[in-house]
Amino acid sequence: MGADQHPEGLQAGCGAQRRRRVEHAEYYFETGILPATEQKAFAAPLITHGVAANRKVLETIAQYSLEQGLTPKLTQLEDLYPPSMLNQ
């Protein structure tokens, strides 16, 4: 398996965890303890995977690393990841 591929189990496991979280909260939405307007936000993934989904966080880390003197220049994501991973 190449460096630009995610293990299928990782993606499947995240989906299963999200489904369990939503199923667990259904009672609270049905009884009105949690407002129905929040149901969509509650179903959103807690963790995102891939460079594209985390670009802002990774760029911020690179900026902090430069500001703290940990790196001599601003590291670009294109220097860290192969092109095939940048859009994942």
C-alpha cells in the first residue's frame, strides 16, 4: 500500500463511530433535551482525515514552527507531501 492511500479500516471505523454517536444522541433529540436544530452539527465528523481537510491546521503548525525558530524557513505542504496526497 502506497503512502498516499488510507487503510480502508480507518475510514470504516470512523463512520461506525459517528453512527454510534448519532444513534446514542437520538433519544436526546426525540425527547427535546437537545434542540433539533443541532442534530446536523452533531452528525458532523469530529476528526477529519487527509491533507486537504486539514490544510489550515497544517499551515498554522508550519507558521508556528517558523515563528518559534524550530524551522529556518516556512515549510510548504507541497514540500512535505507528494502531489497525490495534497487533494485527499
